[in-house]
Amino acid sequence: MSSSQQPQAGASILIHHQVDPKQQASYESWLATIIEVAAGFPGHQGVTILKPSQGQQRYEIAVRFASQQAAERWLDSNERQQLIGKVAPLLQLPENVQIASGIDHWFQPINGPAPHPVRWKQWLITTLVICLLTMLIPPLLQLLFTAIPLLGLWGIRHLLTAGIIVGLVVYLVMPRLVPLLAGWLFKP
């Protein structure tokens, strides 16, 4: 298999914008536009926006793509460059952009240089999510393993179960759960 045929891990573009308080309405209008344009790019898988808490002006945006290459194509696109040119006067600081893969970005601090949450909070959230999924997924897969006995063989069933659980955690549950728990998670 050539390197161009190897499966690619998804990537998230993490963007931080420090918005001029007087320009917040204009910024949010611009944000709606750039989200719509990004959605039209190949490999786009969605966007998560964490709006600033009261008294803050820092927006946290995660744009998910199917691969690092798809994320880089969007970042380097003429469409994005033109839109960034339009937003620059609305920002207090130049934008901060990073590309992350896997779970690295789940526990990034919100709105400022606050420390990462303490390890026990990260452990607790992750353990509860995986515990719930390990109670739900194996019984659901048992129907598949019964219908296709080869998939139920020792090792194969474990690999399928683990792959599904990890996929749900990485792509579905944690990206939605962490923003919901941010008030508690990032409280010192």
C-alpha cells in the first residue's frame, strides 16, 4: 500500500480569536459566513464554537476535517485567506491557529491561559464515558457476533468492540461533552 493510499487520521484546526468588544456583532456575522464556506470543502466534518464567557472576547473554534491534508487545504485556500483578511480589523490580536489530531485538544483551556484541568477531572470524565459505552456497546454487538460467528471469535470481537468504543469517544462523545462540562472542568 503506498503512502497516498494509507488511511489518514482526522484533524482539527483549533483557532483562537481575540475579538474587539465593539466588533462582536460584526465578528459573529463573519463567523457564520466562514463556517458556511468551510462546510463546502472536501473532508469537512463539522465545527464546534466556544463563545466567550461574560467579560471575555476570546472565541475558541475547532473545525474538524477527515485528514491532515484536508485541513491544510482549507487553511491554505484562497477563500479562507480572503475571509481572514476581512476579519483582521475586528480582532485585537492576530489569530492563533493549530492543527491537532486525536484527543490532544479535548482538554485545552477555554478563554485564556488557564491551566489544564486537574488530572482527576480528566480521568473521571473519560472513565465515566468509557464505562457507559462498555456497558452499552458489547450487548449491541452480540447480535452481530451471533449473526456472523467469525466476527465473534476471541480477539476479533475485542478489536471490533474497542474500535467502535474508541471511535465513539474520539469523534462523538468527548467533543460534545467537554464543552458542556467546561464550567466545572476548568474551574480551579
